[in-house]
Amino acid sequence: MAIPFGRIALYSVAGLVLAGIGVSSYLWWSTRIGRFPGLEERIAEYYVLETKRQWADAYAIRVPAFRSSVPKATYVSGMERDAKDWTLKSVKILYALPERDLVRVKIRFKEVAPKGYFRIPTPEKFPGLSESERARLVKTDASLRDTAVETTTSDWSVWQNIYGVWYAWETGTRGHLSLNTRLVAPD
């Protein structure tokens, strides 16, 4: 007795759908921050300190290797300089990935850049640019000088659980916070 082609196709599609659900469920679970108890709260704590510009307290959340390599005064003054006129509006954890004994966390940041941070280079004699296009760019650039621009970027934050406490190797430079990078390598 032959099985009709329609039934084979239906079973094939149903099997693919079930496999897809299984794979997506696994990916959803395997990238959830909740797999790492206490990490989400520790990340929130760090970024609240960053929002409040409490750099000395934020420094305490960096891994011991970072703190032994970067003096606290250097960190505080560097972060004050790099964060000047920036406003961190929100932080959203997108997903987390285990990597040996570390957890890499992808985070979306909304910030307000200082006035004049974004500029449009408009040389006087730009090849192929009409006078009206050049005038429009000059006008746009002038308005950018007087505007604080809201930006949305995604960056990595890397954490390690040391004796039950989460510490940060890096917390996302977002292009302007140079001391948020991993300055020393994990063991």
C-alpha cells in the first residue's frame, strides 16, 4: 500500500516545524541571562552606578585582575573624562553566551551624545557634490553642533563569577568609554 504524496509532505512539514520549535526553544533557553543566577542583578547594579557616575563604586565591580592593573584614581579620572556630557538613558540585555568560565552578554545601550559630538565633514571642493547638496550638508552639520543626539548601540559586556560574586572584565566601550574595555586578559 502506497502512502500518498500529500501525506508524506504533511508529515515532512510537521517534522520540520517540530524540529524548528525544538531548536528555537534550545537557542532561547541557552542564551537567556536567567541561566546565570545573580548576573542580571549585578549587571543592573553596574549600569546604575555608571548612570549616576559613581565611578569608585563601579570600579569595585571590575574583576580583581583589572583592579590590580589599573589604579582606582586612573579609572575614576578616565571615566569622568570619557563620560563627560554623555547621558546613559537605558540598558537592555539582549542575550548571554557562556565562554569557558566567562559569560559574554550582548547589551543594547541608549545614550545621549553631547552637543557637537557628531559632525559631517564637508570639504569646500568635494568632487561630485552639487552646490545644493553641499549647502544642505553644511546646514545639517551646523544643526548637529547645537544638538545632543540620542544614539542606540549594542556592545558586549564580559563577566566572571568569582567565589559566588559576578565581576566585570569589560562593560561596553560604546565608542567613548575607553576604560570599559578588557585591559587585562582572563586567566
